[in-house]
Amino acid sequence: QEWTAFRTFLAEMLSTPAHDVYRESSEHLIQILVTQLSRHTQQRIHLQNADTAAVWQAFRQGGVIISESCAFHYGLKCGDIMHIRTEKGMHPFRIAGIYYEYASDIGIVVIERSTYEKFWSDRSVSGISIFLKSGVRTEDFIQRACVLSAGVQDLSIRSNRTLLQTSLEVFDRTFAITDVLRFLTIGIACVGVLAALMALHIEKIREIGVLRALGCTPRQVWFFTLVQTGCMGCISSILALPLGVTLAYILIAVINRRSFGWTLQYILSLEVCIQALGVAILAALFAGIYPAWRAARLAPSFALHEE
């Protein structure tokens, strides 16, 4: 009775059953995701194709949708034929579309459940996506589902919010090294600007001595040196931005694609560019404090004696 109540409870919700299985194609072992096509499925799968309506129509009629990594590794494109070994023998499936996917580097083939059941007798379900109606609290649903399924079926129920939080934590731990590299890069930039400014300071000792002899105050020397430093940081960052954008595109479109088979969305953010410009200028100004202090303390008699 409790299981029946649970099934009735699920029936009140919009659900999409899915099944994940490995099958053999004509050349290799592939991962197949069996899903029941619904409006929510179409929202979750982000296609590369422009004509999404035609893709879903072909998908309903027996076509398959493959992930971007699958298309890259096996040299497939929309309209090609993929032969998959079924219980009725090898069967050709036309590729209706390609979608962005980052869960598997070997690639995934998505098949509609009605199409899958025509060629395989497997009716099992690996998971169900449940979309709660408005006003239903996620925590209440999970608690009630666990109580109703206790002793009947072991279920692992996780909300999208929990999955998102877990994914972000994993990504934060994975890319924690990038924060270290960022600070290391800023430190190296400061050292480089400091070395350049110290060399410039040695070359301009006589010039600074003449300025001091003509009445230039230490504060004006400070200002003059820091303006030079800020201009160096600004010009270097402006020259570095196109190089950084180019390297980012190469990383996304070439290196990342060859390593994993997928590409990320290339978004050029003006905010990030302005932030990089500001960091470069601040790093240059910070590195110029010591040379400016040395220049301001330079005695005119010593500089003129060098002259």
C-alpha cells in the first residue's frame, strides 16, 4: 500500500524516466541515454543546431542525438548514419542533432524511449527527473518520498539545487590552482615591473638630478615616477588583452576540444577585461613605490656629480 501510495504520489508530478546503458556500435562501445521526450527534456538538452524543431521531430521519428564529444571523436555530423548493435542485429540510426554535454569524454548517444523499446527488451529505468508543481517544497517531497519507499526500494533523491551546489564545490576544488596561479602571475608581473623601473631609475639618475637642481620637489619626483609606472601598466595590459583573448580561444576551440572532445561557450566579458586592466595598473603602481621612493631621496649633488 505504501508503494502504491508512492507511485500515486509520483503520478501527480511531471516526471521523465531515463535509463543509462552501454551498447556496442559498429566500431566501438558507446554510452546510450534513453529518455522520454518531454518539454523539460528539450529545455535541458542544449542543441548546437539552429533548427531545433526539426531536430526534435527527427528524434521522435527514430533519430538519435549525440553529444559534442561523440561527434568529435568519431567524426560524425548531423545527417550521418550510426550503426548500433541491437537485439535484432545491427541497425542504422540517423543523427538528428548534436548537443553540448560535459559529463562524458567518450560521448553519449540519446535515444527516445519508444525507439529504444523497439529494438531492445530492456524496460528498466535508471533514474527519474521529477518536476514539482508550484507551491511544493523540495525538502518536503524528498522526505515524504524516502518514507514511502523505505523497505521497498532504495532511492537516492537529490534536488537540482543540491546537485548544483555539489558541482560548484567540485569545480572550485578542481580549479583552486587557478587562484594560486593568478596571484603568482600578479607577483611575477610586480617583480618584472620593479626590475624594469629600477633599470629605468639607474638610467635616469642624471635626468632626475637635473630636475631636482632646477627646483623639482621630491613630491613631484614621486608623482612623475608613479605616472610613468601607471602608463607602463596601462600600455602593457592593453597590449596583453588581445593576446589573452587569442590564447583563450585557442584553449577552448583547439586544446580543450582535442583533450576532451567538447567546447565551452566563448563569452568575451567587458567586465573581466576592465578588471584585468585595473589589476595590471595597480600591480604596476605597487611595483613603482620603491623606485619612486629612491628617486625622491636622490640628492641633486650626487646626480650632478655623476653627470
